[in-house]
Amino acid sequence: MSTRRPPWAAVAALSLSGLLAATGGAHAQADLTVGDGAAKPAASAEVSIEVVSSPGASALQLDIPFDDGLLTAGTPVGSAGLADHVVSHVEPQPGLVRIVLHSPTNTALPTGEVVRVPFTAKPAATVGETPLAPMAVEVVTPAAAVVLPLTLTPGSFHIYSLEADLGLTLVADRSLVADGDPLGYTLAVANPGPDAVISVQVMDTLPADLVSVSWSCTSAGGASCTSAGSGDVADTVDLPLSGSATFAIAGTVSTGASFIDNSADLQLPDEIYDPELADNRDTVTVDVCVDDDLVLTGWNIGGAAVFDACVTLTAGPSFNVQETGVVTLRSLGSVILRNGFSVETGGSLTISLH
């Protein structure tokens, strides 16, 4: 390609393949990931488009459709690593932004660089999630212009009227149980703000390994929740600023499995924007003791080892924890260390009774 082209901003209005004739057989890659944005009506937020990998590509054209009844696209800006590339855009039709990256000197697109596109939510836009799913990509190499079925990861734009950084924690009252034991969980939800929110769904579909389940809820800071229930937790909670709700869940273990997983999460109404969704879900694992009256003899343990017993766990004789060994003995009953049991210098033994 010649470096004496017209400015790439003008080129963007056309197809790259119309400007660069294919010479056949060229292979290039420019996987792209579109990020997420969020703003209130009449406000703007940037959406990132990351060039994940680009071996052999010196330019590309990306089409991103959007709902022009909800959003307006702004002018894309490239990150510092794209200094050798020109970033331009056009809207060939309403609701479609076409972004073009071009190097006048055929410099390869660097991996991990980002183009940021501002989108503005229209003043009358309705709240909710709207997709930003990339369509066709045309990749240019110094030898050819080619259209490839690349990996395109879509993003979205959330239009919201309230913002709240909600958080959920789930904690079990025991880390090790046996079949028939009681097992309880504490599920806590809090709203540090900045806005009060109503009608947040708290969901905990309890594992089948837990039977005869009942739960109760206490609220603080003006929050509200259902006082009590049985079975799965599926409650609607109102959380003012600094409000919280805590669920106490109790059941009985009935399982032959070696562990029990339990996960809880929050489901937010469309009008609420939570800037950190990772803490809206939590999972806790409880181990199930499956060995009764475990006796450990004649072992040399190096590395890490964990032993469970439901009644009595006996270590020795000739049970040796080497200097590289880290051994945990866990028991629901008792632990006995017989004569002949030893731990070498540098080794570690932890005893945990439940």
C-alpha cells in the first residue's frame, strides 16, 4: 500500500477491499472484544474495543450496529499504542458505526490496544440493556484485503436511572459435615449506595444434598425482606442506602457425595446499574466426611495431604510428615497421635476438630 493515500477518514466511507486489491492467499487475524458501557439518559460513557490479536494485520474495518432510538455514537479515539495508526469512523446508515484503523506505513496492529467509542444515551431512552454486537470485519495485510470469520466478542450498553454497588456474601457454619449433620448458611445482602433500590431478587437454589430446609431474614437500615420461609430462598428485598438483609438458612445433610456446593446471587431490575457485578454472586463449598475410624500407618508424606474422618482419625505408628510435607487431619470426632508418629523439621501438621 502506498503511504500517499488520501486521509483515512475519507477512506472509511468505502470498503477496504474496494481500495486494496486482494492478491490471494493472505492470512491475517485481528480478534476483537467489545466492552460494556453504562450511562443515565442524556449522559455518555465510553465503550472499549480491544484488538486481542493481530498477527499480519495492518488495518481493519469493524461494523458495530446499535439502537439509534436509544444511543448516539461519538468519535472513536485510539490508545497510545495505536500512535502509528489513524482511527476514523463513519455511519453508513442510522444505527451502524463503522470504525477503521489504518497505518499509512503498513505497521502491524499491536496486540492488546484499545479504541474507545463514546456512546450517549438519548434523553428519552428507556432503561435496560442494549447489545453492541460487532458484525463484519475486514482485515488488511500488506499483501491483500481479506474478510475473515474472526472471533468477535460482543458488548452491551446499560441505560439506567439508579446506581447501587450491591454486594452479597454466603458463608457456611461448618467446613466439614457428615451425612445426617445439621448445616447452616448465612446469606447477607448490603447496599452501600449511592442510590436506594427496591425489588432486588435474592436467589439461593439450595443443593439437593440439604433437606428439611427453613430460613429466616432480618433487616437493618430500613431494608425489608420476608421474615421466614422454607426450601429455596427466592425473596424480593428493598434496600435503602446503607440498608442490609441477612438470611439464616438451616437444613440437614442427606448425601453420599464428597462435597456440597451452594451458590446464591442477586437479580437486579433494569433501572439499576451496578458497577461491580462480581460481588453479586457467591459460592461456598462444604466437604462431606466419608471415612470412619481412619487409621494412618507406615506413611511418609511429602507435599500437601488432607485426611478426613467422621469419628476417629488415628495417625501412627511410622506415620511421618517429611520436611516438605503439609498435612491436615480433619475429624468430626477425635484425633489420636500414636507413638511412632513424627513430623520432620520444616514439615507442618494441622489438626482441625469440628
